[in-house]
Amino acid sequence: MEPLILRSFTMTSAVGAGLAPTLDALRHQRSGIARKAWETVDLDTCIGEVAGLDDVEIRPDLRAFDCRNNRLAQIALEQDGFADAVRDSVTQWGPRRVGVFLGTSTSGILSSEVAYRHRDPLTGALPPGLDYRHTHNSFSVADFVRQYFGVAGPAFVVSTACSSSGKVFASAQRMVDLGLIDAAVVGGVDSLCLTTLYGFNSLQLISTQPCRPFDRDRDGITIGEAAAFGLLERSTRSAPGSIVLSGIGESSDAHHMSAPHPQGLGATLAMQSALQMAQLDAGAIDYIALHGTSTPSNDAAEAKAVSAVFGARTPCSSLKGHIGHTLGAAGAANAVICALALRHDFAPAGVGTREVDPALPVNYVLDNIRKPIRHALSNSFGFGGSNCSLVLSKVPA
């Protein structure tokens, strides 16, 4: 594989809009998770909510796409000069040579949830104002971003639960290798909705407290929302300091509909495949952004997989304690964290974790480590045994 340059990236989550508040939250180990009322939720839990989404106005020419998910996407797109970078890329390569590949889990389903409350009491018909195609439809967010920038290249949404926005990096790489495109907007967007909160509660996976990944007393996830984007481009020469996508590994172990393989075999295969593509030994990885959901079974399975590939030396942590589990956006959010680790040379610590479970044989970081980071690995593992690992690397001087 020819490494793709990560020309620009951005992220918006419960810790703030853009890279500056995200980096500040990592450096000061600050969490955006809080116990608060939201919508009509009647559960004893905490959430990672992005502030101000209800007040966002979708760009006038794209008003049909108005829903919580696309508002979140728009906020993120306008951070960190990302939109300008995409427009420059469209100018350089042409609209048909830029693709859009995004991950989501529930898209704009909140719009349908609200509409359902207002259905006709006699016929059950939903309100005429519900625009399923532009809101609830899974393709909505990719269509929104495609039209936001006026690109005409291939565009689709991957919805493989929590691995969704990791796998879109692989989609972009394949499209570039096939010669169909030269650049791609990749990422993931998932926003809070009742389906997610009550669905995971019915699975008995939600904690009543802010989640504690890899903690001895972890007892479940915290649901959050986020939008994370990257701009990948083909290049024959990368400048020193550039961040590149150097390795991708995917697997589908199909062990169980919602539980991970207890030995983490699919996760192990994904990480090994990513290293093989990047032509790296395990010892070359300086930091691992774990999937780290904070459930007993997921953390245990991931720890076994990481230990099998890396042993107990490589620093690792989970972003979930900062922003919650953002589901379809989790893979792209982890990739952004790896990019920040590479750019600023530190291994970020997790938050919320008080005492690392001694039964988990990994080097889970509780305090930030200042060290050169040349290669970082991002994990995202979804329901049904859909696994994806990415290697991001910094071009040396």
C-alpha cells in the first residue's frame, strides 16, 4: 500500500469543538461526561453531550438535511480549517476525484423518534414534515457532506456498529489504490438518541457512573456523541512531520451478535494485519488508542488481543473516559487522538480509571507520557465481530 497523507483532521465531542479543546482535555485529563437531563431520557446514567447542538442552523441551501446528526457534522466540518482544506483538495484534484466515506450507527434517527411522538392518533401516520431520506437515512450524513463541498466522487456510509468509522479509512485506501479517486473525506458522526440509550440499557451495558475503561470496577459504557473527520490524499512524496495512514487491518470473526470473542482472536488478526501492511514489527508502535468500552467482557478481550501482539510494554489508553462511547464515530475519533499523539509527541492517559484491573495484562496509562511518537495504532471493534485497526505514522525528518 502507498501511504496516504492525512492532510487535515478535526473532531468535535463532549470536550469541545475542534482540536484545541480536545488537546487541552487530553493534556489536563479532563472529561466531558456528565450526569444531566437530556430529551425524555429516564435512565440513571451519564452522557457525553456536545453543547449547543439545538441552536445550530444548517446551511440554508442544505436545510432539508436538518437533524441533530448533520448539525454535529457541520460544527465539526467548520473547525481547524478543515473545510478550507477540503475545498483546496477539490480544486486540486477535481470534484469527481474526491470521495466521501463516513461511518455512523444511528444517523439522524432522533428525528424519527420525535416524529413518532407526534404521529396521527387515529391513523398512526407520521407528521408530513419528517424527511426520512435527508435525516434518518444512514446515507444522509455522507450525502450532506458530499453536497456541502460539491464533490462528485464515490460516496457511501459504512454502518458496522463501533468499527464503522475505522473501516472508512480502508474504504478510501482501496478506492485510491484502484485509481478511482485521489483524495477522500473520511470520518464518522453519531449523535445522541433514545434508541441508543435505551437499547444499550436493555443489554445491561450502561453504567450509572462515568465509564472507567480497564478499571478493576468497570461496569459498563457511557454513551456519547461526536463527529471526527480526516482528509486523506494520494502523494508520491511526504514532507517531514507529515502524518500518513500506513497500515490497515480488518477482520470479521462473527463470534456473537453483541459479545466479543473471549480471546480477542478477531481483534488480534486486525492488529497483526495492520502491522503487516505498515511493514512494522509490534515493537515499533509507540502508543495504542484502545477501543476500551469499559464493559467487563470487551476490555478483557481487547487486553488479551493487545497482549498477544504487543505484550505489556506499549503505552495504551481509551478515549471513552473523556467523551463516552461515540459508537459510529469512535473509530475516527481514535484516529484523531493518534494523530494528535503523533503531532505533539505524547501518549495520552485515560480518565475515569482509578485502578487498572490487574487481570488485564497491558500498559494502561493513567498519567500522560511525554515521549517521541513515530507510529500509533487505533482500534475499533464492533458488534458482530467487525474489527478494524489503523496504523498512523509520522514521516521522519
